[in-house]
Amino acid sequence: MFPWKDKNSHKKNESNLTRGLFLKNESLKPLGDQIHNYIELNSIDLHKALEEFSSYGISNSKLTQFLHLKSIEAKIETNTESIFESSQYYVVIDESLSENKKKQYKEALDRNEFDNWYEKLKIRFYITTEWIMEDWAYKNNLDYEDYNEISPFSPQDCKVDGVDIDVKTTVSIGSYHGLPYFTRNNQVVKDEVQVAITSSVPKSDDKYSHHFILGIFDSSNYELINLDLNFLSIDSHLKNPCYFHPLQDYFFSSYQYENMDYDKDVIEYWLQSKNITAIAYSISNPLGYFENALKSKIGEAHYGLITIVLELISKKSLYLLPHYFADYLIQKIQKKENIEINLKDTIFSIYKPNEHQEVYIDNLFKLFEILPKVRCKWHPEEGIRDMEIKFIDGHIPTFQAVCSQDPEKQTTIYTYSWKTGQTLIYSSEFICSSPECGGLTHKRKDYESKQMKIYCKASCNKFGREAHKSKFS
């Protein structure tokens, strides 16, 4: 037993004085030294350690800051888990939906002019996701008004807590992924608040459907952000998962923690072994020590990304980071600039994206990694250094390598399949065999003939949409 803890020790008073001087000296040391010398070596709990400092009338600001960060980290983890759990829905339409939505579903089927299973599935998913929005609002004690109850052709589906919302969904059946988040009207795309909810079934006639609330998009959230979006514009008619952020961050203040000023060594020690998120959500001024600490984790070639992070932190808008990060990566790819592979881990430690955003960003890294292998379809001696990269906007964008000798010839290096909706990434073996086409092909078994068929971009004269109608139908 330590003498200062022994009530019967005649050395207690002297030891208390010695202990007090020791603790005073420890409190002035860098946080890393304190934790190693005082806490780890003596196996003392951090909170008990702080209590002992307090019992001797000694303020230990560094340990206090560290424990504050740990409490924020725990709250963020709990909040992230809560968002994930509340965003998952498994629905049986005849059992799960409210009576009102069941009625709307029946009426929509009766109005349907196209009597086929795909249109019926689309109607099922539209009605189901509208109900999911309703259910989420009621579970979170928010006012909800169903505009579709008044008119099934209402431009917005509902009002939640005073906000008019249009609910968007997808149609996924097994490996098929279709119906992107699309807005036709130019004015609507600027002003409309949208909630995206995925919809999928293993088979078209399966009674269970799985849904995930990707989040909400509101262009007004970008008004105070002093950053440019060069490729993924807020006015885009086709939105990918990175446009949407959690409903909780929109309707509630999920991360309203007090602003803190952290000592330099506290920031440095935390960033050595912890996610950056806790500091990012609670630091009063991200400039200075925090900015320098980020530079130690992010290479000089990506200091532009630090500007993005600091701006979003200062505006309490970190939930927009997946959108700005994806746009940043596209710009780097289009300019053929280097991207550090560990950059993703650093950014994800600042803000954790949902699984759909993570897949989208992962695929951009895969595209970057294959760029050195890209060759012009018509001039194999041409590598990516010789060609410009063309970007075409879409829910999954298309990238094409433009031939330097004939710009009309373009080799597709990244796109999606019109047949299955899957992402396609360049490999020389997937380049179309048609002399006129530089598209990417993929194979898929035809359900009727049970044969494997080759598909290319929709306009391809050999494996495109019309070619399949005339040759393979």
C-alpha cells in the first residue's frame, strides 16, 4: 500500500505533502507522459486519477480535457449506432403499413396503367418508403402531415416538423439496382427537400422488403459554406448517396457539445490513437494546433482537403463531409493528380459515412488505383498520361479517357450498367470488342434463355440496348 493511502502510517502527513508535490509536477507534464508514468504504471482508472488530483486541490486541465473527449466519443458512438438502427426497416406491406397507406397502395395499383410486376413493385416501394418517413417522424415525436392523403399527385409527399419533403427511393431486386434518385424539374431540383430511402427485395415476389434511410438533402444547408462543389453540384438532377445526411442531424442537434479549447499536447496525444471525430465536433477554433495536427496526418498534396474539413467544422456542418470528399476525389482523378491511399481512413476518422456513401467513395479509390493501367482502346501505346479524363455526371458518374490522336474516340474507364445498375470499373479484358465502341462490358445470365449474355453501354451497336432487343430478345 502507498504510504499516503495508509491511515495508520506515521508517514502519512509527510507522504501527503510529497504526494501533492508529485501530483502538481505530473499535472504540468504532457498528457502522454502523465498517462504513461502515473496512470498506466500504477493501473489507476482515469476518473479516479482525476479525483485524486482534485482531492489535493490540484487542477489537471489536460486530463480533464482528455476525459471530456472520451465522453464525447462515447456519445458519438451511441448516436451513430442509434442512427443506423433507426434507419433500417424490414417491411411486409400487408402487415407493417398503416391503414391509410394500405388504402393508398390499393388505390395506386388500381390507377396503374401498366399491368406488369415491375410497375407494381415500384408502386409498392413508393408507398412503403412514404410510410417509413411517416413512421420515423412519429417515433421521433415530430409533427407529420401526409400530402398524398389529400392528393396522390402532390409534388411533395409530406410535411415533417414544418418541412415539405419529397421521398425518393430506388428499386433493387437481387443483383439489379435501378431507379436512381432523379429529379426532372430544374426549379424543383434547387428548392426541394428530399429524403432518400433505399428499397430492395431478394426476388420480385418476395413479401419482405429491406429499406435503409440514406438521409435528407436540403440545398439551404450549403448556403453558409464557403466551399465550391466542382462536379457534384447541389443542382444535379441525379443524386448519389453522398448528397444525403442523417435525419437526426437535420431535425435534432445530434452533436451539440460545448466548445472547448484543447492544449496542443492533448490534441497530439488524442490523434495518435483515437478518431478525430470527438475533437472535430467540440473544438471551439479548429485553426492552430488542430490544423497543424491534421497536417501531420494528411500529406501536403491534400492540404486543400484540410481547408474543407476546417470550414465544415467551423460551420458545424461535418455531416456534409462525404459530399465534399467525393467531389474532391473526382477533381483529383479528373486532373490525374496523386491520391494517398490512407487518405480515406483519415477522413473517415473525422466523420463516419454510412455504408452506401462508403461504397461510393471506395469505388472512386478503385478508379484511381487502376488509372496507370488504362490504355486507349484504339491506340494501346497511349496511356492515361497522354489522355484527358472526361467526367459525365450521374448517380454513378461516367469517366472516359479521351484519345489524344482523335478526341472523338473515348475509352470508358468507370460507369454503370444500364442493364443491372452495377458499377463498372476499367479492365482491358472488359473493353468492348466492337470496332466503334470504347465502352465497358459485363456478362449476365438471361433469365429466360438461361444463357450468359454480354452487355455494353446502351448506345453500343453490338451489345447495347437496341442490339439486345433485335438480336437476343
